[in-house]
Amino acid sequence: MTPHALFTAFSTIVVREVRRFTRIWAQTLLPPAVTMTLYFIIFGNLIGSRIGEMGGFDYMSFIVPGLVMMAVITSSYANVVSSFFSMKFQRSIEELLVSPVPNWVILAGYVTGGMARGLGIGLIVTLLSLAFTRLSIHNLPMMVLTVFLTSALFALGGFINAMLATKFDDISIVPTFVLTPLTYLGGVFYSIDLLPGFWQGVSMANPILYMVNGFRYGILGVSDVNPFVSLGMILVFISLLAFIALRMLERGKGIRH
Amino acid sequence: MTNALEIEGLTKTYGDGFQALKGIDLHVAEGDFFALLGPNGAGKSTTLGIVCSLVNKTAGKVRVFGYDTDTHLSDAKLNLGVVPQEFNFNQFEKVFDIVTTQAGYYGIPLKQASASAEKYLKKLGLWDKRDTPARMLSGGMKRRLMIARALVHEPKLLILDEPTAGVDIELRRSMWTFLEEMNRQGTTIILTTHYLEEAEALCRNIAIIDHGKILRHTSKKALLQQLSLETFVLDTEKPLDSAPELNGFPTRLDAEGALEVEVEKGQGLNQVFVELERRGIKVVSMRTKANRLEELFIRMVEENAAESSKAVEGAA
């Protein structure tokens, strides 16, 4: 295929993905907006006013970057895992398998589709947060880079989950039992300075901590970890997951007999 | 002339050890209308699945218009259109979107894809349904949608796996007419079907596969010449209560009460009419039974089954 044809195939996958999640907006775009608004009201306004400052900022300002990142992570992951698995389930994945689209274009298309939803949700949540607090941006490139790469990473994770899944239960196990706990324990609601030394060490093994703090650094200029280490870690994980996903596509894991 | 499809030594062993294909060789000439026939589980869908990249082969070579699927997969796929046995589109998407999206996967820009989608949706009588979600279509419409989707990138080789399964007679005939027209315009067509009447009506060349082996690979004409018996269906003026005994000609009544007479090669038909005349039976019309291929097919599959069981006994 020519570069132009490859781009057409890539944009076809992305447009199809965007059309899918906007068609079912009440399931994909609305729930995170409602949930995050509740977080802002309950944790930010009601409880936050009693907590006082954290990391040198009022509690509402402190949790906004983490909540935005939480929404981006779960939405990027959920979009790819549910879309790709339902294609497998309905066998419409065969439309792609019989076509000349190379595996890397398939992967890039799905990841970009997941990022479109994740970043779209991130934007919605950020706009909602402005109703509760004022946000200033400390380091725009760091903020943008961190949120884009994190979204790509979790979209890749969703893709691998969908490749491995054989039934619908399999696509909710990772989000429920891995992503949610890691996100809640990843410094969204607190600074790890509050934890005892041992638990600080344990927290450092949580990759989501680096992403939340990298993004928080971009907005507030404070972070529990070095933001450049965060970026480096995200890039390493992206490379690793992209390699695994491409190998699985090449072997037809779960999609070819 | 280049062959549209060449298969050499193709084998497939599934993960559970089942050997679906045992080294088959097959070639289909450009412009041919070809049928791959066989009973359930014979290896038809596995063969086509490998050609279409839906199944990983164990060994062997597949070439589509000379493009080796191991080294030039993308070029091979560009020449290939596939209509699978089961519905495999997103049931929630609109008809037009399904077809144009498929074109996009082949790198066709939206404007060109839309024109091509319109052409085939109109040809297949689905244009009025273009904004309808696929799940709202009838079974016959879904089948036609899969044909439109397979043709949107104008492939030179169209593969259809049981294209008329579950389709009513009227629609089946109209699909035959459509496929014959596609073939006349130069598209090579390969189909698998359970309706041997379909293969007999449409195809020029035929391969019969069973237990992962090709039993016969020849022209339909040559295959039918092997028939030593031909069955004629006679409509009589008055309905018959039972099939009359005709000297030297086995007879029976079909489901509609018409008289079927088996005539061996070399036997004249005159004697049949002499015998009927003698019994006062007047014939008002006559035709040959259409599913001659079915008789041959059943015979070959039965012979193969008998040979296989002999081999098993021998090994034991």
C-alpha cells in the first residue's frame, strides 16, 4: 500500500472508533463527567475545605490533575478494550484481517481512537473543574506530553487485554482489579509524603503514581517524583506494550485460528 | 494466463491435533467460475480461510494472481474479495458506513469509496437501506450486504463461502444472475456451496474435497460425463398412483408425483416411450433432473469414506 493508502486506512479506523463512542455518548462521555463532578463536589468542596492545603495548594487544586488523569486512563483503556473485543465477538474483526492494512496501522488506529476518547474526556473533566477552581499551567509541554503518552499507554493496555479476552468478563477484570486500585493509590487524592516510609516505597512501584505526578507537575509545578523520570517510564512501557501487541497481532492471538 | 489462485501442498493442523488439510493442491484460472465442494468438515472453509488470511496455515504455498501470501500478502489481499459464511459485520453500523469503511481499509479515499458503495448497493438492491443499521436487515439483505462489501474495492477474485445459505429461491436466482454478470465482466469467482444445483448451474470447474484431501479437480463437463446414469423427469397427463415397472429402466415417483426414469448411457429413450405407450401413460413434458452433480458427489464421498475405513482397518 502507498503511504497515502496507509493514511486512508489509518484514518478510516480512527473515524470509525470516534463514530462509535460518540454514537453511544450516554455510555462513554457522560458517565465520567458525572462521576468527576461528584468527586469535585464531595472531595474538593465539602471534604477538601476541611483538609486545607496539600503540596502547597488548596485541596481542590491538588486533586484536579489526578482526577483528570484518572478519567483519561480509564477512558483510553475502556474504549479500546470494549471496541476491539466487541469486534472479535461479532467477528467484524475479519473485515480488517482480510484487508491489506498492516498490523502496525491497525494498532495505531485503535490506540489513536482510544486516545481520542481519553483526551476528549480529559478535556471535558478539565472544563468542569474550572467551575470549582482556577487552574494555571506551570509547564505546558510537560503537561501535554504526559497526558498524551499516558493515554497512548493505556490504550495499548486495553488493546492487549482485548486480544487476550475470550469472554466479556475478561474485559472488566483488569479495569476493576488492577487499574482502579492502582489509580486510587497513585497519589490522585494525596501526596505520598503523608505516608509512612515503607508505604512510600511501595507507592513508588506503582506506575500510575508517576503519570499522575508528571501531569500534576505540568499544571501545578509540584510532584512527588522527578517528572522526567515519569516521562521516561511511560516511554519504556509504551515501547514494551507496543511490541507485545504487534507480536500478538502477527501471530493472530485470539483472532486467527 | 496467470492463475487467479494457486495452492500447493497446503496443510493445516489445528491446536487440538485435528488435521483439517492434508497437503492439497489446487489452481483456479483467471476468469473461472469455480466451485469447491465437500461435506461438512471436509476442509472447504479452512482452505478459503487460509487464502483470506483468517486461518494460519501449517505448511504449503498460496498465491493470488501470482502474489505469494508469505512474501506479498498485501498485494494478494488487494486482489481478493471475501464473502464469509456467517454474518461478520458490526450489527449496529449503518449499511453505507459498513461498505465505505471496508473500502477505507483498502486505502480507497472516501469520495471514491462512496461512489463504489453506491454502485454496488444499487446493483444489489440495498440503496434504499443505506442508512439502516445492519441489524434491521432481513437475512437475504445481510447476505447481499456482505457481497457489496466484498466488491467495494473491485477485487479480481471473489471468494464466496456458502453465499446463498438460508436464502429463498427467488433471491438465490437473482444472486446467481448477479454473480454470472460479475463473472462475465471478468471477476474470477470461487464458491463453496451445499446446493449442488448451484454449482451445476454456475460453475465451469469443480474440485471435490473430503477429509482434507482433494478427491477430484476437473471441469464440470468432464465430471458429468462420468455419470453412466441420467435421470429424466416425465410429467404425465394423468397422475400416477405408483411408478410403473418399465423393462430395463428403474423408475420412481418424485415428491410432486412426476415420474423419474433412470436411463443408462447408450440406452435409447425410444424404448421408454414404447413401454409407457403400452401402459397407456401419456407424457406431456420431459426434463433432465438438475442435480446430476449431487449423484456424482455422493458417490465420490461414499467411495472415499469406504477407502478411509479400509485403510483404518488395515492399519489396525
